Amino acid sequence: MTLKRTNLIPVVAASVLAASALGLAAAEAGEEWYSGIYLSASAGGQSRGRAAEGSTVWTDFDPGPMANLALGYRFSRYFRSEVEGTMFHNSAETLSAGPGLVGPAQGEAFLRAVLLNFYFDYPIKNTRFTPYFGGGVGMYKSYLVDLSNSTVKPFGFVFDGPSEGERFAYQLRAGVSYALTDQLDLWGGYRFFDGDKLSFSFSDVPAPGQTFTAGPKDTKIHGAELGIRWTF
């Protein structure tokens, strides 16, 4: 997925420059300049797409929760940036280990990511509402817990452990904030997360001394979240 990295770099750079220019223009026009360090926390629900190596090897997941914590800085009333830690959790619904090996699944999958985000805010005059949109880039990792199904589990195919290394990920966000006070905002919106292909290596699967490898394709997640943001 090298194209994703290549395409996102100029987009992020252009967004930073455009938002910074708007902030400077506002300052020159005599508008109030908003800046400061902020802490943001959010939670919500998400739906993860199929994790598949091919047409006959895949796992479907139930919808699950997500949670995020971010430390950021507002450069102007229009532009802010943050470093975010995020977690997704999904229980497995159905697993196919090959032709004729489809069955109800057991087990769970956790995704953890660290991303650098950039946002453009557009305050609506004479209201407390501020629509926002933005995105971020970073790295993510997956952790499987006892993933299997009733067909292959008796033969020792139970997958437990982390993916190898960290993989590139990006996300897009859009929503609206509501200013409860001068320092505290309530916000909610939509989130799309996409990560590169993962690699797993499971020792002693399906039998002691053997190793089983897997490489599901990119991870796609759609979610809705609600959060609070405190500016110091």
C-alpha cells in the first residue's frame, strides 16, 4: 500500500499550509486568536471489514467498541494537531480456514494505533458549534486472542498472539464540536480507519514444533464517536 503513503503526504502538507494561512489571515484581520494545549478523550462504536487473505480464508467480526486519548495543540481558531493513541476491539463472528472449513468463530481481535492527526475547524459565527474535518497517519498493530472456529479448532488451529512489527495506517474524520465553556468542548463525528496488510506467525500451530503464518489484507473500519476536549 505504498500509494497510500505517497498520496497522503502532499494532502497533509497542503492542509497544514492552508489552515495556517487562514489562521494568520484571521490574526491580521483583528479576529481573536485561539491557541493552547488540549487533552481529548472519546469512545464509540465501530464496524470492522472482513480480514481476508483470499476468497476462502477470512474472518468476519461483530461490531465493537473503540476508545481514543489524544494530546494536542491548537495553533489558531482554524487549525490544530494532535498525537493520538487509539484501540479497537472486535469479537470474531465467522471464520473460514479454507474451502469447506467455514464455521461460527470464537476469539477476539484488538487493534492498537498511534497516529499524528491534523484538523481544520470552521467556527459558525454567533453559535457554539464548530464543524471539523481532518485526518492522520501513523502505525498500528493487531493482537489475536484464541481465534478459531468449531471446524478447525479440534486440529490445533487456534491463533493467539500479536502481529509482527507495526504497519502503516491512516484515518479520516469529520464531525462537529459544541463549546460547553471557553475551555471544554463536546464533540462527535464519523471516523474511517485503514491499515496496511498484517503478518502473523504462530508457534506450535497446529502442533508442537510447527509454525503457521498468516497475512490478512488491509484493515478497514467505519465508526461513530463522542468525545470531550479540554483546552488548558
